[in-house]
Amino acid sequence: MHDSGGGAGGAAPRKRADARRNEKSLLDAAAAVFVAAGVEAPIRDIAARAGVGTATIYRHFPTRADLIIAVYRHQIEALAAAGPELLAAGPTPHAALGRWIEMFIDFLVTKHGLAAVLNSDDAGFQALHAWFLDRLVPVCARLLDAAVAAGEIRDDVEALELMRGVGNLCIGAEGDNPHYDARRLVGLLITGLRTGQPSTG
């Protein structure tokens, strides 16, 4: 009796852990597809990447808006965790900052799609946007501070300023110019933070 109850009690946490892993796998797959093909990508493409049926995705996320919001939140938490991890892994704070900004660019693809999906719910989008700033501006600031302390970059750039600059460069990619490469331009921006770069002021 006691052993049977213990087994049942042990099964529930394992089931919850499995469900969390499955949901993370779905969100990772959806994020990758959204980055490559936009937030209007077919659900079957996400299912194929995750190795599940479309019914599984709809069971977790009944609408596309539900899925996009979940991916948005998932990416924010991944970015928040990645900052300290990248700093610890090295090789330099500037390199960590550059890698983090690359991840941030992927996130912006979903963020722009989210704005369109929640167009009829401006308050909902603003609440998510405020949460994004609360979570990620301090992480970017920590990366910048570490690179400044290492003498790698100039000390007159603020985190929110940099993030908005990257966002504005990415918005330019939404036009019809096939030669516009937002990642290359953002790379130039990050390189330009280096100390010893000529001033344009």
C-alpha cells in the first residue's frame, strides 16, 4: 500500500517534468522556425522540426497567438539566462556581448510578429514589452559593464540605447531591399563599440 502510493507520487513529478521538457522542445522548434520563416510559418513546419504531430502543438497552444506569446516569453527567459552563462564561458566579455546580441536579433523577429498578433490588444502587448525590458535591460547592462571593465569597449553606451539601436537596424530588414543585411550591420555596430574606434561625433 505504502509502496504503491509512493510510486504514484513519484510518477506525477516525473510526468510534470516530461511535460515541461516537451513544451520546451516545442518552443525551441517554434522559435527556430519563426526566425527562419516568420511567425506566420505553417504549424506543420514547427511540428516536423519538433518531431510531433500538429495535434500536439494545438493541444499545448490552441491558437497561433498563444504559441507566439509562449515563444516570446521562452526567448526572454533564455536571453536572461544566457547573459551570465556567456560571460562565464568567455573567451572575452566583448565576445559574450556579441553572441548575446545575435540571440537578441533572433528574439526580435518574434517580437515584431507579436506586435502584429496582439494589435487588437495594445495593453497586452505593452505589458509584455515592459516585462521584456525589466528582464533584459539589466542583462545587457551587465554584459556592457563587463566589457568596459575589461577595457574592450567604450564606456558611453547604455544598455537600452544599444538594444533600441539593434532593434531599429532589424526593422530595416522588413523592407523589400534584398541586399539589406541586418545581422551584418549589427555586427558592425558591435565592432564599433571597441575602444580605439574613431569618433564620428
